[in-house]
Amino acid sequence: MNDIRVVVTGLGAITPLGNNVNNTWKSAVDGVSGAAPITKFNPEKFRTHFACEVKGFEPKDHLDRNEVKRSDLFTQYGLFAAAEAMKDSGLDPDRESPFDIGVIWGTGQGGMGTFEEEVKQYTLNNYEPRFNPFFVPRLIPNMASGLISMKFGLMGINYTTISACASSNTAIMDAFNYIKLGKAKAFITGGSEAPVTEATIGGFTAMKAMSTRNDSPETASRPFDPTRDGFVMGEGSCALVLEEYEHAKKRGAKIYAEVVGAAMTADAYHLTATHPEGLGALRGMRIALKEAGMEPEDLSYINTHSTSTPVGDISETIAVAKLYEESAGKPVVTATKSMTGHLLGAAGAMEALLSILSVKDGVIPPTINTETIDPEIPESIDIVLGEARQADVTSVMSNNFGFGGHNAIAIFKKV
């Protein structure tokens, strides 16, 4: 596009693995599962009784009264993660032009918890329209980006991306592209989701998309294993501060990694299933590599989308194997959803954060719970199993794919 470079200068997190970046990263490196029985409602009537919930978070302990009153849990998670990322970056809107800093946020479904509660109350009140005046502001998916901008006084580009499970990876790419275009100096980007609700769990189990391994939740997310029976729902938020490189350098900011390539494609194939040969994913990976000026063998590893579903894991690994067909290297992959569960619209931000920290610390988080490799997974693929792997991690590709055939691929590189 041009010579403008984009770097990551701040990180924030509230996830099933920890309520800050350090705890989340330590748990990921240690191979900790975030899955446990659902506590947000009684799941006994549902086929799935567990999820990867955020633990020990009380919004009123971290947000002011008005923020809590007018926001859904998905927004509260976003505000919390964004605050950590802004503090970590040292970016001070009072010293910068507020018009040069924006917010691009991703979510798959927005305020589902608010929607459920209001509709329940409507029916319990004999259909009398006694809706909360904050119903719509709490519900609409763009409110996280709006309230994050208000919290920090950011008056630049501001909107929300919705592309199912690719949403926050799409948000990160959009922030990257706008900085490359010279339309902003920095963004808070990432995503948040609060999908551990009765309707969401009920809807996904009705589709038979989720694991029902109720006797062993912590081992239920098992990408690439022939006994996998669906994904594990996850929740939370991860935030990144992306910044124009020269701007970051001038103010003496620490730099975690550089964003060097990004691509979005569509499968144009099926409502929920990925293309069986991974055609959209393959093209997206090739485009991202071309933009980065890299070859497949230049990647230290790929953090795959692999959610532990029977079809999705295979199609993605087929695409990865094809990517390396004419390469001198061997594809190394890991699937961190084995630990975090699937954060839906926040999954891309979750995996971006882990990829960036992997570049920083030189360690590849493991894929846990996988005891045997499905024979349909291409033999050429080297899966980091069981334990983290120390490595010279110079670059990581992070893949996310969403219902509707949305593919989003980003590459992070050591500076």
C-alpha cells in the first residue's frame, strides 16, 4: 500500500485464562484449560453444561456506575480490556490530537444478554411494554466502540465490524489499513463477546456445533483429535493498540510486534460450514503473505482457527498443507482454542494477543487435549501438542473464519 508501518504498542485482556494480559499469557503457555461448568445460569436443561467463562470479574469494581448501568457485559469486557491496553501503551489522548486516534471493535452478536433479559421481562409482564430505556444502547453491537471512545476521548474513526467469528480479526485489519492509508495515527482495536447465555448456548447446541463432553469439560476442546465433537463456548475481550511506527518511535513507546500482512476473503460456499478444500482460507493466507513480502517458510507458525469441530479442523489444515506444497518449510501450527474455547467475535483478538506475545517471548503455546491426530489431517503438518515449544518466533499468522464464509488472516512479525 505504502511505506507506512504499523506496530502494536499496547495489550489488554480479560479472558477465560486470566483477567489481565500477564495471567492470560502464563495460563496459555502452561497449557491451562479455561473450561468449567457454566455458572451464569442453570444449564441442566441444555445438551451442553460447560463453557470457558471469565472468572472473578465484578464490573462495578472496575467501571464507574454509569458505565455499568448503560452497558451490556460484552461492552464491559471491552472497556476493561481497552483500559489495560491504553495504560500499557502509554498513549495519552491529552497529549495527542484526539482526532488522530480511533476505535475499531469487533463482536459477533453484541448485547445478547441484554436482549434475552428484556424479552423475558416483556413476557413475564404479560407483554406490557416496560422496556428499560437503556435496552437499545446496551443491545446494539457498536456500543462497545462508542463507549471506549467516550471513556478515552478518542474522536477519530469509530465503528464496529461484524463478521461472525472473524469479527475482531477484521477489526484489527481495518485499523491496520486505515493507519497505512494515513487516516489515523493509532487505534484501540480488538473485540469482545459475552455469549454464555441461555439463547446462545441453546442455539449453538441445537445446531450440534458444541461439544457435549459434560463429564470432562476441561478436555472437551480437542482440535485435530478424531474424538472431537464440537467447540467450547468462550467469552471475554482482548484489546490491542495499533500505532503508526514513526509515531510510536517518536514518543518512545515499547513495541511488541509489527502487523505486516492482512487479508479477507469469502468462501461463498455454505451458511455455516467452511469450504471442504479450504479454498477461501488458502487464498486469504496467500494474499496476506504477499502483502507481508513473505514466503510460507518465513512463518514461525500458524495459530489456526481450529475450533474442534469435525469439518472445520480438516478443511483448514488441508488449506495450510496446500499453502506449503511448493515451500521448503514444514507448516507448524497450534490451536489455542483448546485452552480458551471459542470467543466467537472476540476470537481473532484473543489469538492475535497470543500470537503477539509469542513473538515477544519466543514460545509457541500448545494445543492441549489432543491425544491422537485425526488421519484426515495432512501428515505434513507439525502440530505443537501438549506443551509449549520454545522457538525463535519471528512471525506468526493468525487465522479466523466465521459463519457466512468470512475468512480473516493477519500476520504479526518481530520488529
